[in-house]
Amino acid sequence: MRNRYVDLLRALAIVRVVVYHTTHWAFLTIAFPAMSVMFALAGSLMAASLDSHGVRAVGRRLRRLLPALWVLAAVFVPAMLLTGLPVDRRLLYWALPLLDPPANAWGALALSAIWYLRDYLWFVLLSPLALPLFRRFPIPTLAAPYLLLVLIELGVVPAHTVLKDVGLYFGAWLLGFAHHDGMLRRLSWRLLAPCVGVLAVAGAAWFLTHPGPRGYDLNDIRLGNALWSAAFVVALLGFAPATTAWLERRATLLPVVTVLNSRALTIYLWHMPVVIGVGAVLSLGLGARLAAVTLLVGVAVALFGWVEDVSARRRPVLVPGGARRRASLPQTSRSAQTSRSAQTSRSAQTSRSAQTSRSAQTSRSVMSPLPVSRSSRYVPVGELVTPSTFSPDPVRASIR
């Protein structure tokens, strides 16, 4: 059964990513650190998949991840080759992005979001080792990425970009493990709240004293980003609501959440080419630019979103969840009909019971249980004189 709260967080994260890249509002990285939230949710999903399928979960995750990238590469790699991208063996990274795949000048900007798939791929490959290690030594394992990041930031450990991202985001992935195992849910708020507070204060203290080239954009401040995002993830998952009935009741919000979750990877991969293209071709105000990006991302989802259905071995559909909503209408009608039938049946049964009760009462009124002799226990009512004739107790007689 799907966790609608997790679906809502993923939907908010993907919307925040698109809005940030369209507007370049740095405060959004503080208000909602979307990438760490997405990695945490993916880590929780990966832990569940490993528990269900073992090491085969790695192949299942790659099957869900890579086809959407291949479709993107089928469109953009030929275009980049025609505009100056040299042919070399590094092009294989477009099939399996263990490192950043090559791109020319315009492609590097339009396809800059590929780093997320690179990190996701590495985290998936590390998970079969990391999950049992985390379950045996949870605190040291969780602390390891953050310690690695501190050493990198202090210059003690020279690191490749991938290793830096392991320090930055793998801690959020491990927090996803903790969420799946119920560790965060089992913590009392007396312990959870101070943990959130300490992480948030430490993260804020670092990014406020170490601004990047774009000010307080957390994408430029790795250690502050990691600590602040950890506080955010622990708060979101640790204080998760016990029920999502409040979300289920919102008929207009739930379909949007369903579509955003079913097409999250397509939206993520195609939104940057759309943002760059709109900015290069059209001179628009902020509101019009957001509207144009939303419209064109919707077109990309309509054209390429079906790939995610095929990857998940679902029947390809244009609008995810539409068939289920249509199917729910006759079901509702049948439920109402069943309810009416049950009500009619109960009414009929009540009527029959009342009629039977009246008949029994009439029968009892014909023969009264008054002892009149040793040979006969009952006497017809017509032969009765007065209650006092047969019983000295007028209350008992009146009950008869």
C-alpha cells in the first residue's frame, strides 16, 4: 500500500526543483532542501526493495532508472554530435552514468541535472553493503558520510566530485533506511526535537558564516547544506503523521500528487532543457516564464512519460491514475446500491420481526399463564374475573 505522505513529499520536492531552476530563488534551498528529501525517500524505497528482493533489487532499480535517461540521450546526444561533441569512449556513460557523461557547451547546461542520476546509481550500488552495515552499527554508519564531508571541506581528504556527493547526500539516503526500519518513528519527541534542533543550528551556523558565490544558496555550501538538510529530513520523517486521511479527502490534490510521482523522473530529466530553451528563445517575465516552463514540461511528460510505465512494467497511460479514478465511479455506484439494498433488507427484516412480535403478543393474550388447577396450567382469558381473584399481588397480576 502506498504511503501518501511520502508521495506528497516527493511531489513537493520535484515542484520545488522546477521552480528553483526557473526562478533561481536561493531561499528555496533553505525553505525546502528538495534534493536531500528526494534521496531520503529513495533510500527508504531501496531498503524496502532490498528486503523484498535481496540483491536483485539493484537490477530492479536500474531498470526503473536508466530507460528514461536513454530516451533523453537518444534525443540530445545526436544533436550534440552534430554541433561539435567529439566521439570517444566516454559516450558510454550515457548508457551507464557512473561518471558525468560528456556534453558540449550548450548540452552541459541543458543536461546539467544528470548528476542526480549519477549519484542515485552509486547509492543503489552501495546499498546492498550499506543496509546490513547500517542495521548493525546505525550511528557510526550514519555519521560516516558527514565525517567524510567535514574532512573534504577542511582539505584533509582530496576528493572526486562523486565522493563529495557521497558525503553530501548519502547521509540522507541512510536516513531513508532509518525511516524504512521505523527507527525515526520509534524515537520520542523529547529526543527527536533536540536532534533536529542541533542539526539545524549547526547547519545554519555554517552556511551563515560561509556564504557561497550566490550568497546563501545551499547548493554552493556543502557542509551547511548537509547538516541543514539532515535536520529537515529527520523532522519530516520523524514527525510524519500517523494517517493520511486528510490527504485522501482532498479530491483535487490527490490526482496531482499521483501524476507527479508517476512522472517524477521524466519531469526531472526534461525540465532543465525546457528552462534553458525558454530562457534562450523567449524574453518573459517571471510569471509568464513559470507558466511557459510548466506547459512545456507537461508536453515533455505527455511525449516521454510512458517510458516510466514501461520501465515499471505497467501499461503505458497518458495520465497516471486516470483509469483508477474512472473505475472508482461504478464502484461507488455499486457501493451505494449495495447500501440501499442492505437498508431495504434491514427494514424488511425489522418489519417482519415487529409483525412476529405482535403475533406472539396476541397469542400470549389469548392464553394467559394463570394456574387454576392441578390438571390445567392455562385458562382462557374470557374466564378470568378480576386480577385479585387469582393473585393477592396486584402488581404481578397487572403484568400478566
